[in-house]
Amino acid sequence: MKVAITSTGNSLISKVDQRFGRCAYFVIYDTVTKAMEFIPNAGIHAEEGAGSAAVQLIASRKVEKIVSVEFGFKVKPLLDSLKIQMISIKGEHTVQEIIDMIEKS
């Protein structure tokens, strides 16, 4: 299964970005192969439509779950229609901490 994690940077010690549509990077983690891909978010500076563009990017990578702190209200119906689960976390975590949590569940 592929999981997307919003990230402030392109390393495992980067913090989880608070914002879904305007995060700096998406980390795509494959729970089967343990492969990771850091993708810069082209929509970070978009005037509008950042959330929709982020959903399209995530969907194109065949992601089944997304981990972030906040999701915009326009994003939820899009993700629901694509059957992509939103996981909202509280507090500050690194990308590595989230991957560790995923592996333990």
C-alpha cells in the first residue's frame, strides 16, 4: 500500500507539514517495498486550487492513505470519491516517526 505524508522538506528528519494542499513536499511511502519518493509540491504557491492539484498528484501515484495535520474543506469530497483515506495527526512529528507508526500498525 502507498501512503503519502505531507513534509516540510525532502528528508526523513523533516517535520510533517501542517498543510495538505500547500505542503512543501509529499513523501510517498510504499509499505510493501519500503521504497520512498520525495515529490516537491508544485501547488505550494498557487493562488487557488492547490488542494485539488495535490489530490490529482496523489491519485496519480496510486496512494491509498494521506497523513497530514490539516485538510482543506474542498479536498475531503475529492479524496472520498477516490477512496483515499485521510489521516489527520496532532502535534509535531518527523516523516520517520510517521513511517515508524505506519509500520507498527
